[in-house]
Amino acid sequence: MLIRLSQLFFRTLREDPVDAEVASHRLLVRAGYIRRAAPGIYSWLPLGLRVLAKVEQVVREEMAAAGAQEVHFPALLPREPYEATGRWTEYGPNIFRLKDRKGGDYLLAPTHEEMFTLLVKDLYSSYKDLPLALYQIQTKYRDEARPRAGLIRGREFIMKDAYSFDVDDAGLAVSYQSQRDAYERIFSRLGLEYVIVAATSGAMGGSRSEEFLTPTAIGEDTFVRSPGGYAANVEAVTTVVPDAVPFDDAPAAHVEDTPDTPTIDTLVAVANERFARPDRPWAAADTLKNVVLALVHPTGERELLVVGLPGDREVDLKRLEASVAPAEVEAAGDADFAAHPELVRGYLGPGVLGPNVPVAEGAGDTARTSVRYLLDPRVVVGTRWITGANEHGKHVFDLVAGRDFTADGTVEAAEVRAGDPAPDGSGPLELARGIEIGHIFALGRKYAQALGLTVLDQNGKAQVVTMGSYGVGVTRVLAALAEANNDERGLAWPAHVAPAHVHVVATGKDPAVFEAADALATELSSRGVEVLYDDRPGKVSPGVKFADAELLGVPLVVVVGRGLAEGVVEVRPRVGGTTEQVPVAEAADRVSALVDALLAV
Ligand code: ATP
Ligand code: MG
């Protein structure tokens, strides 16, 4: 393969696109791989398509090795199957919906569980037909609330989605493992570092689910690891609940004046100033913070929720969202507080929250709100708190959980912090950030049940099929590769996904240089090396050509230029390694050998 830059449809940019926050986005646009068509929606240019095809090829080979067969579904789908599984509603504003000329409802599929289930139902009816694994590499649509970082969170993106069909749980376990193994091979072959973490299934449903994350500071997901091998997305971490505390000798709750203390910091300062206790100073962890949030249900209905948690922890909106899925979470706004005057901003406490049980006198007990109140699991019976007294400038001290207040339940919403204990007792957690590049689900029977996918077993009895679903974000993987392989000068692709193996640059105006470069490029190409050849005429300066070569990120750069007079060309790796002066006559051999070495890893 030989691509001449003089003919190639591409344009490199010296300036970063204004909306680009992360390296992959900046560089993929600047190097002419993609162009933005609309927020979170991109067009693919020739070089981008070449990289995409290589990533897809690795996915295809490993799917085939795992025994999955490729099919292809439309993106435009009718409403009914999604109605049958409840997802037409559950996806809420996250799906693109449209109507045909007759008024029929359609959607642009965010994922295809329903359609695969129906296809198998159409064609198969016996246990002998199973197990079965099917997949597609297909364009998905999600009207993401916050499309960002270019391809990393798009509203149109390419996913590999595979689905497994088994008669029983043991079969599902085998299918799940086989996809999991395939994912390990895919990401290893792509040279993408990955961590497998326990995950929540969200609106997807199902029993077991794991995510593949690639660690990077720009990732939107936070995950934890313990020395004993526990690994989970923070969304899936469950709090280690402390034992209840005896409270027989706890003093009665008492309300105190704490003027100008709408925040935890100001409250702790005033508590220490005015109500110092002998043993140790008050700290944020002694306060119970009650945060008002709004759940937006898929139907659009807005429901307020108060989360009570130790004052030294913030609410992690993503963790809360995982707990209340499919609802989305927003901070409460002025209008919410206006509609609920009983929720006194900055001084809210259990006196007005929670179920209507008698609380201690003087505990700031007033008319109860109808807003649901959920507590962090650490707020166990007997714990003693400073918290809002539901009046401006007042807080209640020594308010004891279980004695003075209760709630409507508990919720996993508090941030997970480094040093928190792993739920399985395997040690303190450390935190890191990552990008979700794959997600596998043991779905179980939810979709088969809803859509009536059964097969006859050995005894002629109908059995509901059990399913798994397995996604790789193909375009997100490409961005993650760009994110992991770049420097200040541009992209630096690993050889097996690079748009070409070698970038030959002819510099200057000397026709002899162009002849030699042309001959080398042609020779390499005839040996199976993929060559990008910068044959642009002499008016494109060497500086521009070198800068473009660095921006495009092909792993080997060969410069045919001034050295030709001494009979050599320059061969240099895009990153690392050393520049070699190679005699022209040996150049093809040397470069092919270097390419082979790069591809062998
Ligand atoms: P996220 O939590 O990042 O929104 P998700 O859990 O909704 O992703 P899945 O439904 O598990 O995503 O989809 C499977 C894979 O598709 C994900 O692991 C991810 O790699 C990719 N993916 C999901 N949403 C997007 C998107 N908006 N843009 C690009 N890739 C995406
Ligand atoms: Mg996911």
C-alpha cells in the first residue's frame, strides 16, 4: 500500500480546535483524521478510517476466535421491542426518537439487546441450536447529556456489541468467560493497558457485570483497587458498614445558636469556638450534612431527594446515579427550594426529614417534609451528630441516629476515598481514573422473558433463554489509543493500528531526491509495507513536512533529502530509538526489517 500525500484528502492544522480539552481530540482533528459535524458527531477522513479499520480487524479476529458470528442490524428501529422491555421509557432523554410519515415511533438504537433477542427467536427453537454468540460492529446513537472529549463520549459512535444465548446458567457462565477472554486478547493486542473492574449493570439489568477500563487521568470513571486484588468502579463499591454504637450515656440533643454557618467549614469553626469539647476538637466528620438533590426520572418527572452523609464526604453524583438508575441526578436549584420552604438551605436536619416518628424534644422537630430522606450507610444506630436544626443560624448537637432520627432508607452516594476499606476485607482502597473501553454483562433472562425467547429442552419443555451482552466502544478505543500514544508534537501510533507503517519524506526540490524517494516508497510497498509518501512538491518546506510527519504519527519516518548526495537516507522512529543513516541501496531491507520488528511486538 502506497499513499501519496500530494493526492491524499487531508489537511493538517497548526491550531488546536477551540472545543478540544484532551490530547486525542486535539490531535485527531489537527492531524486530519476526523472532523466535527455536530456536537459529539464526527466525520471520518481517509487516515482516520484506516486506523478505525485496523482496530475493527483486531476485534473481528478475536470475536471469530471466540466463536461469535458477525451480523449487522439497522440503526433505525421501531419502538415496539423497546417498549416491551421497558427501555423505550427507561432511556428517557438519552435516545434519539423520531417519527415516520405515518406517525410511527422509531429510535436510533443506543444498543441492540432487543433486536438480537427477536432475531434468535425468529429462527431458533431448540436447545440444540444453542449456545450461540452473535455480534456486530455498528453505529450507536445516544443523546448524551455531556458529549465531550471528541470520540471518547460521542452522540454517534461505533460499538462492537456481542450477545450470547444459552439454555442455562452454566452455559451463560461459559459464554461470559469466553467473551471476557476475547476482550483481554483484544486490548492486549491493541497495546492498550486495561483493568477489569466490578461494575453496576445500570438500566441494562442482569446479575454480573464487569468493565474494562484503561487507566488515564482524563478518564470519566473512577475505579478502586485493593492490595488483596479487589477492583471495582466506584459506582459498584459498597460501604463497609460499621457496628452500631451504644448510646445509653449520650446526652439529650440540644439546639444551639450557630450564626453564619451554612457550610461544614464554618460550622466546624463555630462549634470549636463556642462549644469546644474537652477530649478533641470538632471535625467535619462529626457533622451530618443533608444534601438536597433532584432526581430526574426517565418520564421527565422531577423528584427531590435528601441525602444525609458525614460532613467530611461529598456526594458522588455518579455513585448516586448508579444507585437510583435509570433516574438522573441534578443539584437542587432555587426553584426546588422555593417549592419546599421547609428545606432550610444550609441548616437542614433530620428534624424535618425522614419518616414521621417522634424525635427527641428540642431536636428541631417541626413539620415533616414529603421529600424522601436517605442516609449514608455509615450513619448507623448510636452515631452522634451535629446537624441542621431547620432554622437559620441554628444547629442541633448530640443528635443520635436511631434514637432521635431515622430515614427512609440508606443509599450508596458518598464519595469513595483512598484508604477506605475494600468491601471484601482485602485492604485499603487506592483510587485511579480510567476510560471505560468495554463492558460485559451476564444479562440473564430479562430480555428473553420480555420478548418471549424460549427453546425446547431435552424433555420438550419450553425454557426461557439466558443471555449475555458484551460491548466494546470501538471509536472510544481508537481515541484511548491516541490518548495513550502521543507527545507534544503529535500522535505516535503503535505500528499495528497506525494508518501506515512508514512515512517517507522527500525534502527539497532536487528531482533526484524525488526519484530516489519514489523508488524506495514503491519498493517498500511492493514488499507489503504500508507507506505514506510525502511527495508534495518543493514549495512545501521540509519543516512543514517534518511537522506533519510528527503530527500524523506513523511509527517510522524515512527522510530522503540532503543526505542523498552522500548516498544515505535517514531512518528514525517517531518516538524513542535512534536516528540511523542508511545507505540508499540498503534502505528497503533495513526499513522492512524495522517494520517487521515493530509489528512483531
Ligand atoms: P458510559 O458509562 O461511558 O456512559 P455506558 O456504560 O453507558 O458508558 P455501555 O452501554 O456499557 O456504555 O456501552 C458499551 C461500550 O460502548 C462502553 O464500554 C464504551 O466503551 C462505549 N460507549 C458507550 N457510550 C459511548 C459514547 N457516548 N461514546 C463513545 N463510546 C461509548
Ligand atoms: Mg458501561
